[in-house]
Amino acid sequence: MKNTTLALILMSCMLSTLYAQQTASKSSSDDLDAVISDLENNKPVKDRRVRLRNIQFLTGKAVFSPEDRAYLDTIAVFLVKAPTITMEIGGYTDNVGSDKVNNRLSQTRANAIRNYLVKEQNITAARLRAVGYGKRNPVATNETEEGRYANRRVELKVLGLTNDVYYIVTKDGKRIPANYVVTSKDSKSVSYRENENAPLVRVPAASVEYIEYPDGTRRLIGSTNVINEAGEKVNAPKPEEPTKELTHSGVDWLNANKRKPSILAQLNGMTTFILGDPLWKALPEGYAHTLGFGGTLFLEYKLNPTFFAGIEVGYLKWSTRIDLVESRKGPVIDQYFAEASQIPLLAHIRINLGQHFYIMPEGGLHLLKVKAGFGQPTDSFSGTQLAYGGALGYVHYLGEKKRVRLDIGAFYRQTTNSKTWDLQYGAAPMQYVGLRAGIGSLF
């Protein structure tokens, strides 16, 4: 009995969801037809809203199912029937989750629909603006599942006219300029207006060869396909200039057609300490004090928002003083000095841990040159160190487009020498710890 009841409940939920989707689909189709009818009759349509049916994304991807692609194709047909209007694609969520997550989710969904219409259906990018509103402006209560389902939506909103000039090319060779064009919902007539003060003229669609858009592309009546002079389908040119996609907070987003900044150059200043050297720790009569300063240059490639791959080159200089004593508390009987310069050549992977923090494993070579001796540095040594370690840091991006980066961090590095002195106090493997601060820019 319990199983039967559960099955009936599940079936009821499925049927309710299916009915809601079909109703929303029919409603949006009727609303789009109503916009076309009002445009044909020269009625104002600014701020008119049309709710789309719920679009289902494939799990973990901003990819549409075949059914939803077919539905979005009908939206594209509406847009080519009314080519002189501009529209906003508004994404909304329910109240489950944080504002940050909901804002990002709604923006991502609106962007995905806009990108599909622009890239797959040749809709002019400047006509569409994607906006993520998050959980704002609910149309139903969020206290029930049905209400939350209604609030998880995408809406089209008419913003106004493009004010661009289109050309209606007729089969008898006329080329009529128009800043207002609309094709009837049955695609049997075309209405146009040459300017704001001109009357609305309606002609049979059969008399029109094609409509020429402001970018020079040509389209048949009611078709998203771009054609050439012979009437053959061709690929539409992709827009070169970015358009703005806005969140409800007014933050500018880069247009999906523009390559996002991916190369980062960063200049760092750093101070370095060498940890207790095992060689000197083993000598009861000596211990070392070492401090270094220098800088490095990062070049990083942005693989994605989480991972950067980079290389690092720099220059460090430090001095070491070793006090020789008979005991830790005894007087200094002699001093050993070392002056060193080092060129690090490293590769690293920066892994962002959220918006500001990161970890950065790194490895490579140190080119080392040392002068040392008792009393004063007299002996010279040069060699190569194999270095590996990592860093933990904090970054903050500045500017409206977040291209300038401030970076502070701490690092640890272990090295081994490929060459050592044949003297009494040779160069043992070293361990470095240090602090680094830098400023960089994305290009």
C-alpha cells in the first residue's frame, strides 16, 4: 500500500511538472505572437516581458538538451521576425543558496542562452543583453516547491529599438531603407517604417527577396540563416567588439566573443632566510646568521579561473656570518663570512583556493655563486642547485576589469647542490623560507 501511494505521488509530481512546462511553453509562444501583433500595429512594446519555459541544462555543463535547443530556435525565429528590437535575457533563481551563488547561477544561465542565440542562430550580439538577477523579483512564494519552480525562470524583456538602418530588398530590385521592420507571425507579410515620422507600410512577404542587416548580412524572411548573393546559406561573421552583459549590481562582464585575459606578468620583491644548515648544526663550535633580499619576475598563463601555469626568474643576494665559539655561551674566537648571489629559474602551478588565497608548488634550478672565507670572503665557488618547494599566498585584484593583481605570500624551498667545495666548510643542502610581495597585470 505504501509503495502504491508513493508511486502515485511521484507520478502526480511528474505530470504536474510536465503540465507546467507545456503551459509555460504555450504561454511564451502566445506572448511572443502578441508582441509581433503589436509591432505590426505600431503599438508600443517597450518593457514587455515574456517568460520562457524552464530550460534544463545537462548536468555540470552549460549545454542544452536537443528539446531545449529546438525551443530556443523558436525564440531565434521571433528575433529575426522583429530584427529592429533589442532585448534583455534575465535569469532568476529561487531563494535556496547564498546570494553570491544565485547571482552567478542566474548570470551563467542567461549568458548560455544569449551565447546560443548569437553563435548558433546568428542573432546580432548587440541586440541581446544577459542579466543575472539571482533570487530578486520572485513571481511566486518560495515557501513551496511549486513556487520555487516558478521562480527558477528566464525572461525576455523588450528594451527598445536598435535605431539602425535595415534594407528591404524586393524582387523587383528596390532597396528600401527602414529603421522599423517586423514580419507577421504567419510570415506572409512584412511591415516597415522608413523613419520615425513615416507611416507604417505593409507588403506581401512574397514580394521581398531578403532583408539586409546593418552589418551587411542578408537573411530570408523569417529565417536565421545568412545568405550570399546567390541565395546560398553561409556562416555569419562573428562580432569582433565585445558587448556588455550586466549583473543586477552593474558589474561589467566580458563578452563571450572576446578572448579573456590569460597572460599575467608580476614583479616581486622578497626577503629570504636560510634555515639552520645541517653542517653548522653538527659543529658545536659554530652557528650561522643568514638574510637575503632580491626580486623575481613571474610570467603566468591562465589555464582557467582556478589554475595558472607559470615560470619565474629573479635575482637574490645575501650574506652569511658564522660565529665560531667553544660553546654556545662562550666568546667568539673567529668568524666565517660568505657573500652569495643566486638566480632562480623555476616553474610553478598556482592553484586558487577561492577568490583570494592560493597554494603554489614550484620547482627548478638555482644558479649560485658564492665568495667565502675566514675574516673576509676570499674563496669563490659557483654551482647549480636543484630546488623544489611551494608557497601560500593572498591575492587581491584591482580595477573595474580586475586585471591588476596584488600578491603577498610566504614560501619554503629545499635545495640540493650539484657541486660542493673541497674545503673544510663546504656548501651543504639549503632550506629557504621567505616572504614575497608583488604586483602584476593580466594581458
